[in-house]
Amino acid sequence: MTYPSLLTAIYVNYDRLLHAWESEREKAKSIGVLAFLPDDYGTAPGFEECRYSYWPISQVTVYLQSSGLTDEGYRDLLDVFEYGEQFLVMIVEPLDEGRRKAVHIHKITRLGVN
């Protein structure tokens, strides 16, 4: 899967992932993200074959800093947060044939249609 197709699949699987995120947050007793790494989704033919793990915010911060990235900005996603309606995902996207990586952190909420 590619980053765009994975992000689309996350929205399609909103209910299931919201439940998984809430369950993991309760176990960890800490807010965090569902982390999708390139090795866990890059070769998956579809979303059902993707793997992800729950990372507390502290683990996300360590990952970003060890990758030479700043953790500035993503914590703003927590300022106004509706538990039971939203969850966080982190998708690490390989760039330049895998040598560099882009980190995308999204606040996922149910899409409404007017």
C-alpha cells in the first residue's frame, strides 16, 4: 500500500480503528498514536494485511527526535481532542527509495456528508 491508499483505508476502517485506539489507550494509560511503519504496510496488498502498533506520545517524541525531526506542532493535535470521536495515527512514509522518511501524524475523525 502507498501512503495515500493507507490513509484512505484508515478512514474506511474508522470504527474498527477507533475501538482499537481506545482499547490500547486504556491499557497504556496514556494517549498515543496507531503507528504504521513502512515495513508494516508497504508491501501489504490491502488494509487487512497491514500491521500497526500503539505508541504513547513519549515514544513518538523519541522517534521524531532520533530521526532528526522536531516534535513541535504535533502536540497541537491534542489541544482540542474529543475522546470517543477521534484518534491519532502516525504514518511513516518512505521517500527516495527508502533512504529518507516523512512522518505524518493525523487526527482522524468520522467524515460527515451534508
